[in-house]
Amino acid sequence: MAKHIVFSANGGPEVLQYCEFTPANPADDEVQVENKAIGINYIDTYIRCGLYPTTNLPSGIGTEAAGFVSKIGAKVTSFKVGDRVVYAQSGLGAYSEVHNVAERKLARLPDTISFEQAAASFLKGLTVYYLFRQTHKIQAGETFLFHAAAGGVGLIACQWANALGAKLIGTVSSDEKATLAKAVGAYQTINYKRENIVERVSEITAGKKVSVVYDSVGKATWLDSLDCLKKHGLMVSFGNTSGPVTGVDLGILSQKGSLFVTRPTLNDYITTRQELDEASKTLFELIANGKINIDVSESQKFPLSEAIKAHRTLESRATHGSNLLIP
């Protein structure tokens, strides 16, 4: 028997249940992973509450973790029992002591990177990879806006931008988070609790505005994000922490300078084994070279049994960086 987290109805964190189960053997093309650290991501809350509906209930939750290979399917050739691995695009169910994952969704984890570092950075790091390398290729010297700069994705983005020689302007909710984002590489920060985002972006850029905005907040920042873009700028909406953007009048894009808008997802950018290997290699090299530091606060590590508390803490917006579940 093993333990995992499931939910039988959509709702708040209280719907999460810590249960025993008997793990199934991996299918022919699957690997069974004994998880040592599990990533908690905001998308998990969207799935739990029903914003992103699951096919069936009850359902597992979570798609990211790192650990050891404990079993392999009959047709698996890339991994063997005992290998260190990490994944971020599994089927739902990573909030578990063991999880079966498709072979093509697994990446080999270098010995230089701990399980906790991997689980805290893989989904978020792959997200920054596709945002900065594929959705819009960030150039050295380029100034751009990134919302929630002290979050899990945001802190990696600050460091990645700094490594590229780009100028990331990050929005944050407190002076403490502003200090943190600046310390890891943000060019400038905007505390949206007491500063006007549009006015500060105009001030920082001497009225030129920015060529691209990366927005994971959604509803609350949609109009401000558009107003921060220069003519022909690109709005990259990749999250909904304040709620989804709905009822959009496309005419507003021409009124604000013939803007472009995209709503990308990781699963449309990293779809093949080759793409996963290339992205993970790039991320792991940045971590190994010290250009991206992954350090999870002890207060943001939770036993698997405390998934409810972990979700409440995440949704409080009081955390910075990544949060983990430890089986």
C-alpha cells in the first residue's frame, strides 16, 4: 500500500483527501517513480476548484515530482530501476508516494541537482524556457514586464533574464518581495499595492513602454498589461491567479496599438522527447552553473499528508518562490 492525495468534488483546499491505495504496475510504456519531492503549482488549484475540469472524479492531482525509478514497463528502454528522474507533464496523480509516468515525459536528473531542487524548478523552469525561448525570444538588453516576479515562476524568470542580459521589470505585492526579486536579478520592481503599474512602466522606460508582457495573474492585470505595451507589442497571458480573462473585445487591441495576444501552454511547446531533452538540458545547465539558484524555504515544505495546508498557504499569496510536498 502507498499514500496519495485525491479529491472527489471540486472546491477549496478542504476537498483534498489523504488516502491509502494499491499502486498499479506500470504499463508497457510507463515508468513507476518513487517520489522524493513533489512540486506544488498554481495550476493544481485550478484543477482542484474546477476551473480546469478533470475527466473523472474522484481524481488524483499534481503533475510534477522527482525521485527514483522503482519499476519499468516491458517496452521501456531509456531508464532502469534506480535512475534519478524528474517529470512535470505527467497525468494527474503526482501528489503521491509513487506515480506511473509515461517514459517520454521523464527527464534524467543529474546527480548535481537534488530531488527538492528538481521538483521546485522543473515545471516552472520549463515554463520560463518556452516563454523566453519560444513564445517570444528575449534578447540581451530588452526591457519587458513580468507579473508576480517573486513567485515560483517569477524568481526563475528574474534569474534567467539576468543571465540573458535582459531587463525584467517585475510586479510584486510587497516591499519584501521587491527586495527578493531585485536580489536575484530583476532590473526594476513595481509594488502594485502602492504603485500604479502603467505609470511606473512608463517612468522606467522613459515613455517607450515594453515590447512584451508576461502575465500569469489574469483578470486583475489584463488592462494594465495592455497599457504597458508599445505599438505592435505582445501580451503573453499564461495564468489566471486572479481569475480568467473573459469577455474580451478584440477591438481594444487595435485601439492600443495593434497589439498581439497569445495564451500559450507548456504542453503545446514541449511535445516530444527531443524537445523535453533540449529544454531540461538548458535548465539544468543554468542551475549547475549557478545562474539560477533554487532554494526552498523550510516553511514552504509540507508533508504529503498536509496538502490542504499547502494549498491554503499557496493561495494566501504570502509565499515566495516554490512550495513542495515531501512524501
